[in-house]
Amino acid sequence: MTFAASFLAEFEHEAATTRTLLAVAPPAKFAWSPHVRSMTLGRLVVHLASNPGWIPGIIQEPSFDTAPGGVEMKEPDLTTTEAVLATFDACVAQASAAISDLADSTLGDSWSLLANGQVLLTMPRAAVLRTFGISHLIHHRGQLCVYLRLLDVKLPSVYGPTADGV
């Protein structure tokens, strides 16, 4: 089995799970934050929805600059569940297509994350895909679970039944 085939199966499984949580995030609470230093629910949801959009660039480009020319990139302004899910679905579809075309021979190539041209990190492409394509998604999905629990939203299954019986 190629890395791409294995990674695609794992990515699509994690994406499907993430989608169920995005679907229950209440837009009426998007301005809410559990702490002054925490991001709002809306910002977290948008970050999760757009996160898979990084994958094609990781596969097709040698680097990504989060602040080209000193201007920090902005995530989309999404205010409805429908817009969040449409963005997520589009990003997942683009990521899945890029993963399907991934050649194992490129997995050891260096990939860099930049901010205004400054290198923040450089790792092999395979490690970046795992870190930003899966682990980053799961990390923020865990945050979303905590936010939703604090807002008394019934949690859907992630890796099995929840305390809500969903």
C-alpha cells in the first residue's frame, strides 16, 4: 500500500468525524469564548473548516507563507452552518484529490512554513502532512469538543459513543 492510499483513508475518516462536530456548532454562539485568551467558537469552527485546505499546498508546493509581504493571511468569514460545511467539504475534496495524486517519491522532500519570508519550520513532506493534515485537525477538533460540552451541545460520536448517547 502506498503512503497516499493509507493517508487518504485516515484523512477521510478523520474528516468525516470532524464534519459531524462542525454540523452541531451553534452559529448563535460563534462569538462565545471559554476564556479571554481563547479563540471564539466561530474562529475555531472556521479554522477547522479551512484546515484541510492546507493539504494541496503541502503536496504541491515547497513552502507556505502565512504572512506574505508582512500581511497575515485571513481565514474566510463564515457565519452559518451551511457556509462552514460547504467550505469544509470543498477543502476536503481538494485535499483528497491532491492526496490521491501524491507520489511516494516526494515524501522525503523538505517543506517549510514561513511567516513574512522567515522560516518557522522545515520538515519532510510526510511529517508535515501527518502534523498539519491530521494531527492539527484532531487537536482543534478536541478543542471544539470542549467548547461544545461547555455550551451544553450534545456531542456526536468521535471514536465511539459519547456521554450524550449520540
